[in-house]
Amino acid sequence: MGKKKIPGWLKVVIIVIVAIILYFPGVILFGTFTDYNPKNIENINIESYSENIAPDELVIFNWNIGYAGLGKDEDFFLDGGKTSVPSKERVRKNLEGIAEILKNNLSDIYLIQEIDIDSHRSNNINELEYLKNNVFENNYNIAFATNYNVLFVPVPFSKPMGKVLSGLTTISKYKIEEAKRYKLPGEYSWPTKVFQLDRCVILSRIPTNKEKDLVIINIHPSAYDSGGTLRKQQLEFILNIANDEFKKGNYVIIGGDWNSEFTKTNFNYTEKKPESYVELPENMKIDGWKWGYDISNPTNRSVAFPYKKGENFVTVIDGFYVSPNIDIEYVKTLNYEFEYSDHNPVILKVKLK
């Protein structure tokens, strides 16, 4: 009696089941062996086009552009939405709008977070190159630091984010003497950490006419960590670096997306506050330093669903912290109703004492 043949359809089912069983272990092993491991401190290449010294008065523009993939019509799967990879048309539309806003608010220094270089989630558009060509041309100095470098992010299973190469950039009309990438402390447990961001800050040193440096620290600490434990470690680290520079006699400005609420606000919304939002710890301060944020308009929205004014949770998590030897002349949130990003930009004007 001959062996009974396995039906073709059953073979297909078995192959699919085995593939699914092996998929995640394979992805985890691949991610582990290709994990990005930067040093604690690294020098950053500076694209230099200007040798000008910083003046006493400066305008600084800060914006998390959400990789041009989180405009008003988008949601995000990690926040309860569905989208992981927006369409190429939508990314291009958002990027064009971001460029237009930057051109309409010309500033001395720009701090930008979540700018993609080569990521599947933004359809592999080099967003920094686009902004160089369409906004900054050859008039600004540019320092870029990678904080997300994963060859394949396997979630969500139905439409994975895939390759991500992204970071933050500091762009200055004045000479950047030195730029360093500082690795932030704290990380998720394995295997989650191999698919997460490698958080960092950019410390840029800009000469002034006062025999002191202007030190700009561009930040984007962790999000989604339960209770804000990682954020607390990282913010303490950032403040220590900043205070060390101030003790050397320098002018210091910390700016960016803090991923922590600066204060309670009175904005109207119907959505329940997501658990990922935490308040800035009360002890997160240095004597004599000044906060620069604007509570008249929100700087960030929840992306659990596309933006609807009065429905999405909104708050203030983007802004600045400046050393005592700097006066804040004004700080203003530009309310674009989250048209092109899940963040609104914030502008700060300062005067060096």
C-alpha cells in the first residue's frame, strides 16, 4: 500500500504556519545582530557655509516635524490609530507645507526633531536634503545626529514600518565650532530596545563676540515609557550637561520636544488623556534658569485619530530652558492647527547679557 499524499492545500497551510512561527524569532535575531550602537559621545560632521559670529540677539525656531507623516489627516498605530506608513503624496504635501512655514519664519537657529533621511515610513524621501535645497540653500550650517536607525521595524504586522533612518538636526546661520552627539541614558528591555530609538541630544557650540560660547542643546527624550522613568533619567542627564556648560561661563539654551508637559493647561478636548503623556517632574530645574514656553496655544496633539479641533487631546511639551545669563524677549507657539505635523512650532527670541 503506497504512502498517502499530503494535499497541496495542506502543504501551503503548513508552510504558512511554519513561516509565521519563524518570522518573529528571525526578525528579532536580525534586529539584534544589526542593532545600532553609537558611542556615548561622538563628534558630528558639520556642513559649514557661514563663518559669522553669533550676535547678542537671536531668534530660535523649534519644531518636531513628525517625519512629515503625521499631518492633520493622520493617526498613528502606537497611539491607538491604524496608520504606520502614510502615502507618498501625503508625505510630500506635508513636507512642502513644512518648508513653506520655515521660509515664512526665517530665524537664526533651527532645532528640528524627527526628520527622516531614508525611512520606509516616509517613503524613503531624504527630508533633510529637501529642506536644504528648498529652504536653507547654502546659507546655514547644519549638524545632524541619528537617533533612529533600524533596518526593519516589524510592527504593525499587517503593514510594518520597515527601515527607519531618522534623527534631529541643528541648523544655524552662524558658525558651529563644534557639534557632539550625546547618547541619553536608559533603554527598553530586550528585544524591544533593538527596534526602538537610540535617544540622543545634539550639543552645538557657536562662537559669540563676548569671549563665551553659545551652547545649543537640541533634545528629544523618550516617549511611551510607562510613568516617564526613562524620560526622568534623560532629562536629569540633559540638565547636568547644560549646567556644566553654564558653569564654564557659556550661554546655554536647551530646546526641543521634551515629551513631558511643562504645566497644566486649559485647552478644550473630549479625548481622554493618553497614558503616554507625563508631567515634567517638579525637581527638574536649575536655580536661576528660565523656562521658555507658551501656553496660549498647544504644541502637540494625540494621534489616536485624525485631528479634529476640540476632540484630540492637546498639550504643551515643546519649548526651551535658558541659562541665567540670557534674557528671554519673547516665546510664541505658532498655531498651524497641526496641518503638517502633530506638533506646532515654537519661536524664542533671546538676548545674551
